[in-house]
Amino acid sequence: MSLILSVQDLTMHYTTRKGDVSAVDNVSFDLEKGQSLGLVGESGCGKTSIAFALMRLLPENGLIKDGYIMLDGKDVVAMDYSELLKVRWRKMAMVFQAAMNAFNPVYTIAQQITEALELHLGNISPTQARERITDLFKLVGLEPALMDRYPHEFSGGMRQRAVIAMALSCSPDIIIADEPTTALDVIVQDRILKQIRALQKELNMAMIYISHDIAVIAEVSDRIGVMYAGRMVEMADSRDVFEHPSHPYTYALMGAFPSIKGKRRDLKTLPGEPPDLLNPPPGCRFHPRCPYATDVCREKTPDFQPMDGVTRNDLSHGHYIACWNPLKGVAL
Amino acid sequence: MNAEAITMTDTALVRVEALKKHFPVGGGLFRRAKSHIYAVDDVNFAIQKGKSLGLVGESGCGKTTTGKMLARLHDPTDGHIFLNDMELGKVDLAEVKGTQLKTFRRRVQMIFQDPYESLNPRRTIFDTVVEPLAVQGIGDLIEREERVANLLDLVGLTPADTFMFRFPHELSGGQRQRVAIARALIINPAFIVADEPTSMLDVSIRIGVMQLMQELADRFAVSYLYITHDLAVARYMCQDIAVMYLGKLVEMTETEELLAHPLHPYTQALISAVPIPDPRVQREAIDIKGGIAQPIDPPARCRFYDRCPRADNQCRDNDHPPLEDKGGGHMVACYKV
């Protein structure tokens, strides 16, 4: 299978008055055509910053310090504005977190999707645009007659569907979904998740799905990347992550997550809080909270490397981990 | 019915009877409201001493309104809230007024969802936590300081003296929620309404706060009404769960029983929609039609009628079904069970 996206050693800082915040540090991952990668981690772990860096939508104080983002053989980091316009929405589209704020309240949904179509596809007639929107609305399970309504006339679930329709409008190869269901009720969330997953498979799109909720990630991802304090700490196929969590943080995250299925097991607490990224701890950033930390963890940053020692061409397969003392065969 | 009418054998700490809250819509200063939102409509439940009840439902189902009535932040439209308390005896909270209300606030406290909103940014942690003692006129300054320090230690803000004179913006979300818990516990309440206390917190922080709340419940013999949209959290916090839909309780029973054998079609749909943190598990899909509406002047039929996969004429022609024991204390409000 061919790679569609390759991120290498991405490092990103936010400059603030207090100093540089090391939001993303040396993150690498690869994405195959049609593959869905779930990025999971707590607030401030850098998952949303990665999404914004991929789209080059970072705020002014967000600087990509190092690394490259190869999309179809071109480096997104080096692109100028006109090149970005060609890539955004057509190659890579984003489904934003706050559906309430993703639309302008004074324009109808159809006007806003038309605007995106015109900007990214160039000359498109109003009739063509409406035809396209009709198709898109059907695709995401919305009544096409609703396209001339204003965002406030939509419920939260409908609005999220409209955001997805807009993201799909230029048939992107990659869709980046940043917590698209976080504000929704569980029944609506379930429907949207199923819809996203079905569309992703049907249209054979690659997807990067970002969430703090490991249960949601488990539902939509072929592959899972676990992030902590700006670094990727573990990445593997979904089943592998759940069956053999090897980084102590992955293990702790899963042990802390309550489930309604199965026997009620005791939840495990993780002591402490995530570090301040203005002054991240030296060595492994997880070491202050890690029960297995040794001297080497406090001094040297562990490399992100394959568990089995096999070198592969890319990171789209295999089990990778950044840890000096990985767990082996610990039952949850 | 008044307080004396409850039988002496009633051991429940809190007993809610026919509780209602109707909000007027469309009314004005000189104009009567034409319609009402039936936010809470004829709700009955009991919480035993030392046990916690989870109130679960989607946004807009009336769970927060119920909680606020129990803390008397809303006045009920109708109904009774009996508190059977060692200090106060049996009182109907729906009817307490004036100074009695102040005494009652000593016994019932509330923890809010958002620790960024619920703490005054201009007051130190000490000021925030000590306020209930000051309002109730308990102890002198030295005693109060001692109590605050002890409690901060208990909620894990140690060492207490380094936290006492900090401001909320210096604390993380988890620490702030611990302050809110300390404030609720400082006057030894018998009962705490906790409205989504952990939903704003990150996973690794959340479990710590949940475990703290459980430890404190055991230590101080306090009961919670735990309001949440997350069934998985309710499973870990509560002995019993009540499921609410558009102002009505539709199902109520012991937690594990509810999760293993949900009987009401809404509960079944709700449980089947919860994602499972395990890619090997395939969930069975139970979908219900449409979306949640607002209960504005609802017609006299089952509230779930429009979305229910099992609904028939009986559900349409009769009023909302009563919450009945379908065996072993498993209460369900459905004609089709």
C-alpha cells in the first residue's frame, strides 16, 4: 500500500511571554491510503496542535521548528499560501471540534459550503454547487432540503453532520477529525461515529481522528497513537495497543478508563499531573509520574522505535514505543 | 401529604415525591405564559443513608434541574423532598423558608460541573473553603483555619498551608475540583448533589477525584445524588442508577442490574450507544428514531412515544406510564415491559 502522508520529526513551539511552550516534540507517523489513525491523549498533549500544523492553520505564535510533513511528495511545511490553498480541503480537510463555531451564523449552510467549493475548486456554477451539496447532504444523512437553513436552525448532531459534509466537499484524500463528537450526547455521538467510519471506508479516505476518549478511538481507528506531553509514546494497530499496551502511560490511561461492559474492575489512579510544557522534565517526559522510572529515564529521552527491533520503511505498520522500560505481558 | 405522614420505618435519607418543575415560556411582565417546559415532571425516588444514586440522561432531560431543586437552588413547582436527618429530623425541603433554609443548607451541599466557573477568582482557596463556616457562624478563626487545613489535607491538596492562600488560577482543573469538594464537605453535610463533577477533567485526573469522592463518602457517611451523562462513571460512583428522559424517570434499579438487564427501550438504546474501550468488542446496535426534543406542553402519552421502537396505540392513548416495580426492585416506566 502506498503512503499518503508522512510526518517526520515534527517539532512545534508556541512562543509566549513566559517562554517557548514545547507543544509537539519530534513526532513521526505515517499514514496509508484508506487507513485511520487515532491520536489519543489528554488535554495539552499536542494532538490538536498536530492537526493544526498539518493544515498549517497554527496561530501566529505557533511555529514549526523542525521536521517535515510530506503529502504526495511535497512538504507542507515549506509551502507558500497559494500552494496551501491547493492542498487544503482538496487533499486534506478538517472536521473541527466546536461545530457551533465552525459555521458563520449569518450565512446559510449552502452558502458556506459553496464558498469552500468556489475557493478550492475554482469555477463552479451555482447549479453545480447545489448538486454537489445535495449529494454531500445525502452522504452524511441530512435532508438536502435543509441546506438553505442557518446554522442556528440545526441541532448539535445535525450541525456536526453539516461540518462533515463541508469537509468532504472537495473529496479530500485525508480527513482530520478533531474531537468531532465531544460535545454531543451519547446516542448522537454513536450515530456520528458510525457515519464517519462508514464514509471513511466507503470513500477510502485516510483519517486522523483525534480524541481524549480512548473508547471512541477504539471504535474508529485501525491504528492508535498515544501522545503524552507533546510526544508520541506508543503507536500500533488498535488491537495490539489494547492487547499489549507497552508504554506505562498507555497502560495507565487504559486502566483509568471506566467501561460499562465486562466485570467491574478497580480503576487505577495515575499520580500527579501532566508537566508544564514551558519547562518539560528532562529525559522521558512521563518519568515523574511513572512507577517504573529508573535513572536513565530521568536523564535521556527514549527513542521512538519498533518493539520487535525490526526496521521498516515507514511507521504505518508495526508496534512502536518510546520507553526505556517497556511493559511486557502485564494484564490489565 | 406532610412530613408526619411518612411511616416511622422509612429509612431513606432523602425521599422525593411527585417532584415537579415547570418553567414558563413566552410569558412577560403582564402576560401569563402560554406554555411551560415540563423540565421535571412527577419524579419519585429515594436515597438510602450512605448510598449514592446516579441520575443519568442526555442534556436537557431535567437531571440538573432535579439536582438544583434538591439543593433548593430552584424552588419546586410542586411535590415534596423529605430529608430524614439526625440533626434536623424529618423536613420537607420543598417547604422550608427563611432561617430554616439556612439551617438546611448546613445539611445539603452542591458540587458543580465546571471548577473554572464555580470558584471566585478573586478569593483565596482559604476564603472559598471557609465561607460556609463563616455564613453558618461555626467556630472562631483559629478553629476554622484548622478545619480548612485538615480538609485540604484530606482532599489531597497537601501540604495544606501551601495551598490555603493561593488563588484558583494557580491551580489545575483537578485541584480546583478538590477545592470545590472541600468547600462542600466543610460543614459536614448529610447529602451532596454532585452535578457532573468530573466531566471537565482529564482521564488520569478524573479517576483520582472519583476515588476521593468515594473515600470521603465512606469517611463522613455522606450520600450523593450523582448527576452525569456518562453511564460508565455512574457505574463506579453509585449503588443505584435512575435514568431520566424528558423530565420523567424511565428506569431505576441497582447499578449492575441496570447495565446487565436494561428493560426500558430508552435505557437499552442509551447503553448500546456507549463506546467500549476495546476494539475487540462489537456492540449490538439498538437505534432509536429522531432526536431529543424539549418537553414544552407535552401531550398526555408516553414521553418516549415518538422515538420508541416498541410503541403502539396503548402508549399513545394513555398518559405517561407510572414507574413500577417489575420484580426485585427494578423500577420501569413502560407499558411494554
